[in-house]
Amino acid sequence: MTHTTPETPAPALVSRRAAEVAAALFTGALGATVVVGAREYGVGWDSAGPQPGAFPFYLGLIIVAASLANLVRGVLAGAGGAFVDRDQARQVLAFFGPIVAFVVLTVTLGLYVGAALYLFGVMLVQGKYRWWIALLVSMGVSVFFFVVLERWFQVPLLKGPLEAALGIY
Amino acid sequence: MENLNSLMHGFGVAATGFHLMLMVVGVLLGILVGVLPGLGAPNGVSLLLPLTFSMDPVSAIILLTSMYWGALFGGSTTSILFNIPGEPSSVATTFDGYPMAKQGRATEALSLAFLSAGFGALAGVVLITILSTWVAKFALRFSSPEYFAVYFLAFASFVGLGGASPFKTIVSMMLGFAFATVGMDTISGSLRLTFGFSELLNGVSFLVAVIGLFGIGELILTMEEGLRFEGIRARISPRDVFATIASMPRYWVSLLRSSLIGCWMGITPGGPTAASFMSYGLAKRFARNKEGFGKGRPEGVVCPETADHAAGTSAILPMLALGVPGSATAAVMMGGLMIWGLNPGPMLFIDKPDFVWGLVASMYLGNVVAVVLVLATVPFFAAILRIPFAIIGPVIVVVCFIGAYTVSSATFDLWLALAFGLVGYVFKKLDYPIAPLVLAMVLGDKAEDAFRQSMIMSRGSLAIFWSNPLVTGLTALALTLLLWPVVGFAREWVRASRASALRPLSVRGAADEATGGLSR
Amino acid sequence: MKRITALALALAATVASAPLAQAAWQPSKPIEFVVTSGPGGGTDTFARVVQSIITKHKLVEQPIVVTNKGGGSGAEGYVYGKASAGDPHKVIFGTNNEYLLPLVAKLAFKPDDLTPVAAMAMDEFLIWVNGAAPYADAKSYLEAVKAKPEGFKMGGSQSKDTDETLTKLIEGATGAKFIYVPFKGGGEAAVQLAGAHVDSNTNNPNENIGQWKAGLVKPLCVFSPERLPAGAKVTADKGWSDIPTCKEQGVPIDQFQMPRTVWLTPKAPDDAVTYYADVLAKVKDTPEWKEYIERTSQTSRFLSGKDLKTFIASDEEKNRKVFEKEGWVVK
């Protein structure tokens, strides 16, 4: 996976080196968590083979070791250009921010309402659609999934206060 | 010969107008549940199950299996169009299928996938027809050590040593194994790595991880590059479908090899998911020119799809003959079998030949029906890509989260999918390979269970992995495949250093090619 | 439009029925059947059979949705039930693992968190050996095991669950010592026995019947006070009633059964408990239920109310003894 950099690179917001270091620290921390968690269950080898914690324990150790190697390589590799520049970061945040909002809305208001609000907002603000098109599409998608999942296939999704108020669920 | 006669009899049972109608209905419903997020073959089959209580068993199983075939085909559709695998076994199809769709070759990719899947399925049924008795006996020879060796083999054939950044591969793979250990441990009956969170009781779901890593991660990447689907302006015509049909013979080596891998993994307990990964890995390893894998190479679609369906169909046999369901869908169908008053087991073939051979015959017909129907839908699905990205992008996001939620109806999984999306984005940008993580999650807990069961059986002695010819052969083959790239590397290195006396510049190129065995 | 009408109707109904509110509880929205096993498991079949009978005979007005929450040997489903405290539209289907799991694993629910509704059937346990094994009865098999401690492998479903508990009980009662090998489910244990990779298992009738028909495995004895009811022959010359009880064979274990249980969420109103118990009692009397019991060779035994509580207390006590002896109990 290579990514073509623009002809005139925008100023780097996060350097590749910083990103490598952060990723290595993150995986290292995950590995350490696994090691700590696994120690609770016994990490030895008895007559019944490895104890429950043994496999995760050594996995964790390998993750920590390999993360350290990645950390060293990341630091030594030099700055290595941009991980994201300003323009890319703006694009990513403009896309990712609403997703986070969508999940928050979903958890509080249910999936159908969350999805409708999310689609409406994104189409209105980013897609620059007229409000009634956005409204139609977002409502349409939610109702479509509601009918198909809840009514036809009887797969219940997360529901919130609105569905309860309507007496649907 | 006796089997062929039985099969002819089976065709007599299966090929009625009513049954053909059931096949069409089943396949269409199956495609629907396969394409829709959060619905898979298990949902569809369990929903139809009550309808079948009043049917005769042959008609009932034809309806349910046809739905299963349809769902498998539908699952590949979302892999190719949106990078969201509908079924675990279509993960490997995303590697080259999605890049092809992005390049505007969605019609070709979909047609290739369906045709090779149909080929694989037929290969699986042929195997069942010819070798049913033998296969059922052979499957009985597998115990925990053999299971472990098969998983090890699947893994070794996909992930080799070497590659651009071995440490990143190791981190990714080991994280996958670690995620697979979360939750209830079969062998000790205790919970592991849940840190007291009830949300982690069920473990980290493989499907949620895949939806995040592939679906959401890929979308973020697409946004960052400021790209839209490049397929928007691609012309979509039914003629492309026929052109692809005509090009199929070109891939005969891939088709044949992948069918063999698929059948093998289907009758041994490897299963369709492992089969598709293994087939992809071997395709890449045996390719003379390794360029283009992961960037939209047709073989990258043909191989996993063929193996997936060959394994999926040939796995029906051990299910019927031994009563062990190979997948959630098969488990639901087996529940149905019992409700219809049939007991899966070796005697089923003798007690109910009408049922068994009617089913086998319906597998031939059902898959042909499925391929035809699904090919007819290709232009329609490919047209989805024409919808502006500002609409389809967010809709895919919604689809991803619906899919993540329905895995186990847990709010926690929504956050998990979000986190995996972020991890997928960062990992892709920093060249951490994601496929080894996914494969490790699929095979990790099964492999660990099999290993520890073997250790209990042998009182802690590793010698059990070469205690009989079958397991010894499997272990040896797996080790060979695992070490193959190292041997290749060493050979190339020797040759290159000899050559370097003459042409110093050639070293790099040769070494690069030799280490190409590592997946993305 | 339809929805508004429905809303109006619902309101009208509420107003109209207000004076009768004390009378009987009725479900007011779709009911969720929570299955504490994966699709295809014994508990799954149990719940789906109940669902299909209720739907067929229209015993409940509201639609019923089945969801599988089998994570952590079923703990996932119980924790989910606990989290929905007070919601009488969630019905949880399980076995005795509701009160046994929390003994052996640290879980986020306690046995008395959920409200017991009914036990509907008892699944039986047998000792099975490979069809080609040279043992004609339980006595000679257990003698052979006793003569060679840790020389025989007993396969079973899961760890510290019913199969391993029974294995420990057999060991305690006879002095034999097995190597217990846990598999994911009874089906796997059945195939491992058919392939002679383990020497015996303690599967339920339903899990081994296919292999028994083919002569790949054979039953030695059943853990019940009396022989199983006579039915059609399974093999050429044998049926369920031809299997001796383990007690006849000199294994001093009277009875070992696994109840199929139904629960409601914590703090569910008593009216609702009565309502579901009544519905399930009607289910038990249908021909479809009888057919399910016969097909799976379970024993029909319907318990609710006080009887059920007494049964649970004694079943837990029996199992706890084994768990404590084996050191499985977590604090």
C-alpha cells in the first residue's frame, strides 16, 4: 500500500516518525495488558499441557518485543515525510467526527434514529444537498432497514425512546 | 458406479417443478440476506425453519440449502463493492475484489467471483458424489492433533516469513491471536482477559473486527485521499458479464488448484474461511509474477471464491454423515433435520437415500440456479456504485454499524467497530499487514483448543504431532510451507551474491521477489 | 397512518382496561427469547421448539423473536437478562448452568438475580463407549478403567460443566480415574468417540443417537433411577429401554439429569411469571412438545413455582459438593 504524495506537499501535521512511535507504543501497551491479564490464569506447563494463561502470556510478550523493535526502527528511520498533512487531516476529521457522533446518537437514541440523523446531517452539511432531499433519503434508509430487519427478518436492532414512544417496541 | 445410480435417482427426486421453484425462491432470499448488513445465512435459515415444519424433508432441505447458496454469493457482493465481507469466508475476496471495483471493474470482479464460486461448488458436489462413503470414513480419523495440524497448515500457507517489515507482521498476527483468546476458555472453563467486563464475555468478535478494519478503515482512507469511487463513470453493460464468462478458461490452473484446496479443507475440519485464505496465499506464492496481488488481480478473486465454495459444499458431507455442523448455518439446518425426524449420522445414507441423494442432486441444480440468478443481478449491484459518494459513503457507514450490532446485539460492539476502524486506518498507512491479524483471529482459538486437547491426550508430550502417518504428513507439509520462503530467500541470496560479482545492481530485485511470499 | 391508528387503539385499550389492570399481566410488545447457547445447541432447539409451538397454537398475542447469546458458556445471555431488570418481555432459556456457572467462574451475575419461571424437561446422561470396544457392560468397562488409572480418556462438552461433573462423580463413586478431554460440544465428543480417539463419553441420548444407529458407539448404562421409557428400536435389536441403569450395573449414582429451564429478568412482576408459567404449561400439553421430548429421549417433567425453587436448591447443592471437592469454586 503506497500512497502518492501530492505534487506540493502540504505541511505535515503528524510526521511519519511520530505516527510510527505512537503505533508502536499503542501495540506495546496492548501487549503489556495481555501479559498482565494472562498472569492471573497460570502461565506454566503442567501434565495437561499449557495452562490457560500460557498462550496469551507468551503472545503478549512477543507483541511487546516486536513493538519495541518497531519503536526503535521508527525512531531510527528519520522523519520520513508526513503521516497526514493538514488537508488530509481536515478531510479525515470531517468524515470521522460525524461517525463518532453517529455512534453516540445511536447508543442514546437507538440505531434507526441515529442513522437518520447522521445521514441527514452529513448530506446537508457535506453533500450540500437541499434539506428535503437529505430528509427523504435519510428517513427512507432508516425506514427501509426497519421494515426489512424488524418486520421481515425479525432481527431486533438497538431501539431508543422514539420507538418506545411510538409503541413499536 | 453405485453412487452414480443413486445420484440419478436423486435427480428424479429433486428435479420437479415445485423443487425448482423452491430453489429460485431460496436463492433469491439468500442473496437478499447475504447482501443486507447484519443478516447472514444463519438468520435467514432460522427464519425459514418454522415454515419447513409442515414440508416434506427433501423439499425443506432444498429450500434451506438454496438459501444458503444464495447467501454465500450475496456475501461476496458486499466484499467486492464495499470492502465489507458479508460472511467470514469472503474476507479474502476483498483483497483484490475491492481494488477491482474501485478501478471501475466491478462487473468483471463480481462475475469472476460468482463464476469461480459456482465452479468450486460443483467441484465440491462432484467430490461428494464420487467419494461419499470414503470421505465419511476419512473424516472420522481426525482428532485434536490432526485438527491442529490442519489449522497450522492453513496458517503456514498464508503467512510466510520475510517481507518488508517482519516485526509489523508479527505484531499484527500476535494481536489477532491475542484477541482470539478473549472470553470463555473451552479447555479450562474459565474466563480469560475479560478484566471483569461483561462486554468481553463473548470475546472480541471476528466479524466486528473485520467490519472495522476493512469497511470503516478503508472508508477513512478513501476520504483522506480525497477519492471518490472511480467506478462511477464506468460503463456497466451485460456484455461485460459475457466477456468475463468467455475469459474463465484462462484461469484453469487457479480454478483447479483452489478446488482441490477447498475440497480438502471442507472434508478435513479446516472450513471455508481457512480454505479461502489458504488458496489466496498459495496463489500468490506460486504465481510466477507476484506483482498486482492486492491491487486488483483477477486471480485474487478467483482463488479464494473457488476454494470458499468448494469447502462450503464439501463440508455438507461430514455434517450429514457425522452430525457435526461445520458452521452456524449448518448447525441451524441440523436442528431442522432433527425436527423433521431425521438423525444425522452414518446411517442417514442407508436409512434415507431419497433424502440424501435428493439433497446432493439439488446441490447441483441449486448452484446452477444460483449462478444464473446472481449473474443476472450483477449489473444492478454494480450500478450501486453510481450513487454519489456523499450519499453512499455515509450509507456504507450505517451498514457497517448495523452489521457490527447484529453480531451479538451489543452496544459495546459499536464502539469496538469504531476503534477497529481507526486501527485499520493507521495500520494501513503505516504498512502493518491486516490479513494476518484477521486469519489469526479466525483460527486462533480453534488452533489453541486443538493444541491443548492434544496435550491433555498425550499428557503434555509434543510427540503426538507425529504419532501417526496422517498427522505427521500434515505437520511436515505445514512446516515446509512455513519455511519455504526462507529456503527461497537463501537460494536467491546465494545466487544473487554469486551474480553480484558481475552485476551488483541485481541483488535488490532478486531479494525483493524472493520475499514476496508475505501477504499484505 | 397505520401507526397512529395503532397508537390510538393502544391508548384506548389502556384507558378501557385501566380498572382491570390488576387482573392479569399481558405482554404489550414483541417478546424476546434469549437463548444461552449458539445456534443449533440443545438450548437453542429447546427455545425454538417452544417458539414454534406458541406461534402455531397462538398461545401469545405478541410476536416472538429468538436471539442467541451463547458467549461464555451462556453467561452472556444471563448477564444480558440481568441488565434488562424489570423488563418482562425478555425470556431467558437455559439449563442448570444459570446457577452452576457463577460457582465456577467470576461472572457479572448471581444465581438468584434472575427469576425462575419453569423447568420443562430433564435431559438424561449415559455412559457410551466405542462400538468396537470389548466391554459389554458398564461394570467391566469401569473395572478396566480402575485397573489403569489415567489410562482412559473421557470426552465431554466444555470444562467444569455437566459432563465433567458427572465424570468426577463416577470417579468418586467407583475409584476409577479418567483423563477428561473437553470439546466444544456434545456433537464433537460423539464423533471423537466414534473415531475411537477417546474411550468413552457421557453424552445425552440426542447427541449420540446417529452414531449409535450406525453401531459406531454403544451405550453401557443410563443415570436414572429407572430405565428409559420404551420406544421404537434404535438399532436392529436395541432401543432406549434396553439400556440398564447405572445403578443396576453397580455404579452408586442414582440420578444425574440436566433440567431445561426458563427464566425472567430480575424484578419481573409476579403476574408476568405466572403468565409465562401458564403459557409454558400449555406448551407442555401439545402433541408437538411430546414429539420433541420423545425424539430427543428427554424426560418430560414440568416444574414451576415452589417446586421449581426446591428443585433448584437441591440440584445446586448436589453439584456444589462436587465443585468444592474438585476445587472449582471461585470466590
